[in-house]
Amino acid sequence: MSNLERITEWLPGLIVLVAVLSGAVIDYRHFRLPNRLTFPLILSGIIWHATVAGVPGTAFSLFGLAMAAFPPLLMFLKGGMGAGDVKLMAGIGAWMGWEFSMYVLIAAGLLGGVCGVLFRILRSGVSETYSADFLTDTDSAESSAEHKQTEQEAPEDLIRAALSSPKGRSQLLPFGVMIALSTLLLIAIDPQSF
């Protein structure tokens, strides 16, 4: 195997690995995945596959992008995920194709669910009633009125409101971290898939 063939084989995985690890750090610290990370990842994946494999490579990349972005896009539209998560998954799809991306997405969803339950238990105990009143630090009648008002706001407004309070921030789970951990898990399980 020539050096060029090795680079062609390993570069997509290395690019994705650097991107998801960088994204995890940024998402953990700031609860966002910036466009300066996600857009270049998407575009470079398409350009790479178009250059290396022509039209079939472009089709592979675009199909991977679409398949990887569609489920998170639905979650984003329902308010369950940020736009950066959608674009990060699209970038993974553009580089790695639809199959690897689906494994990452499934693993990230499962890992996110498990982490969400564990964090909830560790923070509040099993017996606490689950309440959506994370937007304020008080339990007054005023906070209930504010919560009723926010129920009609757009999902991104609720996320912004949650990020503005320490209690609300502690209720959010940065999904970019779950994507990175899932990518690492898949590499550990099957390095050849990467």
C-alpha cells in the first residue's frame, strides 16, 4: 500500500476525530457548536470525496450528509437539539458516509439518554418529581407564571433562557459531547469502520 493510499484511507477519520473532539470541548464549555467548525467540516468532506472519487464520491458524501443530518434536523425542529449538532452530524456524514454516521447517531442518542438519566439521579435523587421548571431558581407563584409564559416560546428561546441561569444550565446536556464519545466508542469497538 502506497503512502497516498494510506492517507486516502485514514484522512477522513482523522479529520472527523479532530472535529468531534474540538466540538465536544467547545460544546461542553459554551453549549454551542460554532459554524466555523461545522461548515468547513461539511464542505471539506464533499470536496475530498469529489476529488478522490469523482461523481460517485460526491454522491457518497452528499448521501451521507443527508442521512446523517435528517434525524437530528427533526429533533432540532422539535426543540430537542441545537443546530450545531445537526451540522456536526452532517459533517460526519459528508466525510464518513451514511452507515458510520447512523451508528454514531444511535450510540450518541443512547449515551445521551443514559447520561441524562444518571445526571438527573445524581443531581436530585430518584424520589424528586420531574419538573420542567428549570428556568428560575425559585418556586414562587411568579416563577410558575413565567414558566407558563415560556411554554409558548420557541424552543431556542427556552434553551437560551435555561443557559442564562445556573440551575437551568445544569439541566442541559451538550449533545456534541455525546457525538464525540460515540465516535470514540465506535473507533474502539471497530477501528476498521473508521
